[in-house]
Amino acid sequence: MIETLKIIRIKNNSREIIDDPVVCEIPLTINIGSNELVTLLCCPSDLEDLVTGFLFTSGLIREASDIKRIVINSEQWVAYVDLADLNIDKELVFKRLYTSGCGKGTIFYNTADIINRIKITSGFRIEAAKINTLMLDFQKKSDIYLKTGGVHSAALADSNGVVIFAEDIGRHNAIDKVIGQGLRRGSHFDNKIMITSGRVSSEVLLKTQKCRVPVVISRSAPTDQAVKLAKDMRITLVGFARGNRLNIYSVEERID
């Protein structure tokens, strides 16, 4: 995840050579059977979680058991995936949405998923003060960020604390990693919170809606389309959750 490089640092007109930790980046190509699906720019960690989460949020699988096996070639950085059902929707290959994430991310989509937005009916609730505590816990877990400043973080949490945590150079990758790990664990999502360090854009809402997460919280800002989607899909969207403050953009009744 981290490589140490020698760099030149200039501070107060003084120049010195120091060792500096830099986050690692790889191009991971996902192959479904013998067909190349997509290449993701990502960190070389939790790759099976990333592949599982990406395939799920892209609509290519419905649960972790839809994947027979994942083999990661760490020399060529290729993920070979065998699916239980080989009759996947070939049209998805041509329905790519280029995201606003780092590295021009890609997600696949069904038109019906965007037009017929399923509404989240979870009765999950949480106190605002508990969100502030969760965010402090979330920030403390960001070890790679604290060392390099070069990654985003994501987590699944419940009312007791962070359950799953991941970091990656792309915020959408980090979200796919925690979703993928949740699927592989057999977790239930309807009583969970998705936490992200990055801005919340429309693709983040579309990803979290896939697993029926009722609350999305970020340290940063949402976009207008994310707020509109959150209202349509009945997802509670919270932004600027820092210190003892937070902004609620939709479905405020889940926050006490």
C-alpha cells in the first residue's frame, strides 16, 4: 500500500533530502471468464472485496454466492472471475457511466435502475451526537491517509461503531471494498451507515442504494444530483460531519 521514496523538501528556504511515504497505485483489470470487463485504478489491497463490490454495485451479481471464484494475478494485476451464471447482461458492457471520481472511474448501469429508483424503507435511526463519535472513530482508522495523505476512506457502521473499513485512491473504490467485504461476510445493510471521506456524488448514491443502506455520511459535500437522488430514494444524506456539526440534506427523521 505504501512505497517510500526519496524526495527533496524545501521549507523556510532550506532544502533537504528525506524519505517520503507515497501510496501505491495499480491498474487492476477485471476479466469475466475470457472477456475483459474493465480496468480500475486502485490500491493493491482488499482486491477480492473490491471486485465483489464493483460487480455488485454494477448490477452484474446480486449476492456474493453469484461468484464461483476470484483469482488475482498480482504480477499482471488481473482479476479472473468465474460467475455461477454465465448469462450476464451483455448490454451492460455498452452502458458505462464515467464517474466524477479520481482516475475517471467507471460504473455500469441498467436504465431501469436510474428510472425506477427503489425507495429505502428502513426504520433505522441514530442520534446526531453518535454520528460525531462515529466520525472520530472513522478518522482514527485512516492509517494510510495519515501517513501519505493520498487516499480516501469508507466504512460501514452501525449504531455501535465502525464494522468494516477500507482505504483506496478512489472514493468509489473504497466504497466498493466495504460493500464487497460486507457481502462476503453475509452482512445485512438495512441497519448500517455508509461513511465516506470524499464528496458524495450521484454514483455514490447509486452504489449505496444497491445494497439498501439507509444513511450516507460524509466529511465533505454532496452534489445537487446526489441530494435529489437521496430524496427520491429515501436515503438520509449527511454532509460536512466534522467536530460537533453536520448538515442533513434529506430524510432528516432518521437523525435524532
